[in-house]
Amino acid sequence: MTAFRGIRRPLFLYLGALIGAAHAFTIGVTRSRGRLLLREMSEYLFGKGFGNEPHLLPVTRLAEYRSPLSLRIHAFQSADGNVTLEELVVLIAAVAQRKAERLFEFGTFDGRTTLNLAANAGPEAEVWTLDLPQTHLADARFAIDSREAKYVLKSVSGSRFANTPEAMKIKQLYGDSATFDYGPYVGKMDFVFVDASHAYEYVMNDSRKALSLIGRRNGVIFWHDYSAWDGVTRALNELYESDPAFADLQWIEATTLAVLDCAAPHKEAEAGTKVGAHSRAETHAQT
């Protein structure tokens, strides 16, 4: 009995810490104090540059992006640089629900996401995926964070979809997303995923290019690593607050995905007004 009393306190402390961590990484991640805790943990583990930017995008419920449809998931195992399984389900559910036929991806990496996008698109669908070859790393137009160079320095892009049936739907493109010629693809996409460089300048460039790829079509754009990489967070915050075309940007709870539904194409931008952006900036200034 004496021995039990000796371990009871540490056991309760351990359980309390476990419950607290579970809360922080689930429900708590959508609340300001929970996000602050995650930011402090990321600074401790990784140093400055991760999770230091404020999170200004309105949060939307994860349940809104789950699908009752049967989804095909390949390559369950994720690697550093991949989306999580939860995020992958969100992306492929959007493809399946919208019956996306023309998809464009910024940042191929190992092709895990590309493979799953193709698997859940229709039989006639086409997926274009753009990647920066390692031989072009030194010549990139904008500076690339040294921590993400490892995602470029790989022997081959798209290794996960190589020699799969889905590869027939996939067109591998190579180039710097800041200088790539998007002419043949502008206004023709109905699904775009932005997950290339996390540097602010690249995210700003890729986001505007993504919008041009949708054009006046009904489509959707997803971004990876909002709240995780400061360059992504800063860029999307700025677009949300200053550019009416991005006024409907949202952050999907419990993920690092941001989303812009382009079903009503840029009405505010066409009207030439920035009232919504100014009102949001005023709201943030008051809070």
C-alpha cells in the first residue's frame, strides 16, 4: 500500500499531462490558448520560424470536409513532408464530391498526394503536378528556406505513383513555380493544391497562379502547412486581409489545410471593392 502511495502522485501527473496533450492537439488546436501552446512547443523543438505568425483565417469545421462517399487511399504511410492521413482524406473527399476532372498540384515531392488525387478523380481526369528539379535549386527566383531544401534534393519526383495504374492520369511537370509558363492551364482547372515552397514569396506567387488556373470556373484551392510554416501563414493572412479574391479563405480545424471555394468567382474583385478586406482589418485591429 505504501508503494502504491509513492507512485500515485507521479501517475496522476502523467495522466494529467497525457489528457492535456490530447486536448491541445485536438479540440485545443482551434482555440487561441491551444494554438499558443502549440506555437511555444514548436519554438522549443524547432526554433523560431515555425508557428510564430498569428492565425487570422476563420476556422471551419473538419466535419464539413468529410465525405460519405467511398474513397480510395493509397500509401497510408506518410513521410516527412507529406500531408497527414486526415488531411489526405479531406483532399480526396473534395475531389470525389466535386467530381474534379482537371487538377493541378504545386509541389510533387514523392507523389503520395498526387497518387491519391488521381485515384479519386474520374476515369477521364487529368492531374498536372509541378516540381522543382534539384538541379534548379540554386537558380530559384526566390530564396528557399534551408529547412525545406531536403524536399527538393531527392533522386526522383513522384516515386509513389511511378508504375501505378493512376500514373496514366498524371502529367509530371518540372520547373520553378515563379517562372513556369502556366499559359496552357490558365482558367482550365477545377481543383488546385498548393504545397510547394513554404517561403512567403513563393506562397504569394503560387496562390495567385492557383487562382488564375481556376479562372472563372467553379473550383476549389487547398493549401498545405497553414499554421505550421510561417511563410505560408503570413502569405495567406495577407491575401485574406488585403485581396478580395481571397476573402473566403478558411482554415480547416485540426489540420494545416486552408481552403478557398471558388464557386462564386471573385464577385467582390469584379466589383472593384475592398470593403470586406478593410472591415476584416478593422475587426482584427479592435480585437
